[in-house]
Amino acid sequence: MQLTRFTDLGLRVVMRLAVAAEGDRPGSRQVAEELAVSYTHATKVITRLAELGIVDARRGRGGGLAITELGRTASVGWLARRLEGDGEVVECDGAQPCPLRSGCRLRSALRRAQEAFFASLDTVTIDDLTQSPTRAVLLGLPRPADTNFQFSSAIGE
Ligand code: SF4
């Protein structure tokens, strides 16, 4: 099974924030640059992470992004399910619905496989993801030259 880029980016952002020093609240533009992703994509996923209570995003002076306690302890499976949404592995009911969909054993088998995939991630927490060697990689990410970003109306920027 393949995760969407949205989910992968969400997990990357959370891992980055999980290693931030106490009181360090990077902005969304800084996080996007560090993770080498587009700012637009980063803000979309950060907005979703904030809705889920995984990230605390504040605007203005003293604002920025921080991981919440829920974010640290959440399971990767829990978070991946919410970032992925309710979509199935294959699209059976799309613009050209599959004629087998009224009674397809493959569909139910794929649903079980999808659930098993997420269940295998339920035993892993975000904290687990940021242990060695990932922690050192995250801490060694090149910081943007200008980290003194101005705050704007964008979430957590
Ligand atoms: S064969 Fe089954 S799983 Fe595949 S598209 Fe058709 S209904 Fe869905």
C-alpha cells in the first residue's frame, strides 16, 4: 500500500517538530524549507495537523509551530488513518464504476489488507519515529539562512 504524499508530508512535519528544543517554535515557511517541500503543501498539511490537535499553530509575535502532547504520544497508525481519509486502495465507484463492485471479494480482501497496514503502524508512536538515527538526521537538517521569518496571516507562519 502506498501513502499519499499529503500523509507522508504530515508525518515529516510532525517528526521535525518533535525534535524542536523547548520554546523553539519554527514557522511553517521554515519547516517547509527544511523539509524541502512546497510552502503551499506544507501549510495545507499543517492546517490539518492543527485541526487534529497534533500541532499547536499560532500566529503573530511569539507564534509558530509546536507539537502537542497528543502529537508526541499519538500512534502513527492513528494519524495516518486521519490524514489518508476514508479512501480505499482501489477506486471501485469512480467515474467509470467497476461492474463487479456489487459483490467483489477482492474489494473486501483489499479492505482487510488496508486495515492490517494501518494496524501495523498502531504500535509505533511519533516519539518512536524520532529516536536514533532519525533524531540526528532531523537535528542536522540545514536551517534556512534567514530564520527570522515575518509572521503573516498564514497559519503558524
Ligand atoms: S474488481 Fe473489485 S476491487 Fe477491483 S475495482 Fe472492481 S469492485 Fe473494486
